[in-house]
Amino acid sequence: MNKDLVSRVKQWVQEDSTDVVFTYLSGELVSPDTIHKLSSFGVPTVNLSLNDKETFIGKTKKGQPIGMKNICRYFDFCWTSTQDALKKYCVEGALPIYLPEGANPEIHKPYNLEKTIDVSFVGQCYGNRPTIIQALKDRGIHVEAFGYGWQNGPLSTEDMIRMYSKSKINLGFSGVAGHQDTYCLKGRDFEITMSGGLYLTEHNLELEKVYNIGKEIITYTSFDNLVVKIRYFLSNPEKAEAIRKKGVQRAHTEHTWEMRFEKIFTLMGLI
């Protein structure tokens, strides 16, 4: 695969006026030599990595890390959605750019549906998630969870987006699996608001950089705080609606994938 990748990119560069080579690769898939060869074609390269909390080094394979550590220095730009990974990239001689994920408004869009579910969560069942979901149910809160590992099972993309509109509150978790008190931005942080859902998620300092907390999305700091906020906004739908609308507006004005790429390409001098 590494040989085919180099051959294919070389063909593109020779046959077409290629402006940039964009990849989503890790050390598990490619060798440092492969990326070094890609960079020798004279076309700017940028790689996206979405979880450098856990996988900048990652596991080892034949004694080598399978994350970004050994290959990042060979890209012209390294796009990471993990703010505290910037230092790690710099230590390895790479040039990192911090930008979170985004959402596609052509896919993540609101549906005019009756809100029949008080609280929903869409995502895998692991870590403290099942404990919290069950504890909410024990408190008498109507909450439904969807995804691998939950009784309801996973949803299709369209059904997932429709669920955001059918839910009065869309629940989020910001933690990183297997790491206590460690948080990162998630795709759903932008997909739910872009889809027109009211978003209530675990507080994470990085969220403060992309939303006005309490006015565009809601966050919680403990289980008891979560229960209080759920009950408050279920009892005050007009205030929930005001926050939901502002969240939608912020997502559409600042958090589309197109805007993320525009910034990357501008920094690279391509536009």
C-alpha cells in the first residue's frame, strides 16, 4: 500500500496541477520513508489527526509507535484537533495547526419533528457512559441511548441526525476513554448544533474557545449538576429554545468543515 500510495501521488503530480496532498494517516498505515517521498514531489502536504490525546504515540508495533510521532515531521503541516498536542508536534520537528472538527450543513441539518424524547445520547457504550445513563433513568429522567453496545443499537446517519431534532436535550460526554480527567473536542460538539439540536455536554475548557457556554450550548461539571440542568431546561422550554437557536447560528457561521479547510489552505498560501 505504501508503494502504491507513492506511485499514485507521483502520477497525480505529473499529470495534473495538484495544489495540495491532504491525508488522514498514522504510523500504523505508513512509514516515515513513505511520507518523506510524498514531500519530495514539490506539492504541499497536510495531514489530519483527530485524537492526539491517545494516539500521538499510540501503541507500538515492532517497537515503533503507530501514532503520529515518527511521521509528523515529514508533512509540511500537521492539522490536529488536540490543543495540548501542539507541543508534542513541535518537539518532533513538525509544524502543527490546531483546528477542531466541524460539520457539514448539507448533511447535518434540522428536521421539523415533534420533540418526543426528553434526553438522548448517540455514541458508543463505554467508560462511565452506561453508569451515567442508568443513573439518569433512576432519577426518573426519560433518556434514550443509541450506538454500539446500547440496547437500542446504532442509528443510520440520517436517523441519528433526525434524533437530534426529536430530542429536547442532546447529551454529550467530553472525556477520553481510559484517561481520568482528560477531555477533548468531539465531532458531535459541532454536528448536534449544526443539526439544530440543543446540546448539553460535559464541561471542557476547549469548548469555551468555540462556543459561548450557557448561551449557545450548555455544559455540566458533575452528575448532580447534570441532573439539575436537565430538569431546569425541560421545565423551561423557552430558555432551551433560545440557546438552541444561538447554537445553530454559531455552528453555521463558524464551524463548517468548509471553513476549516479554508483556514488551512489560507495558512498554506493556497488561497
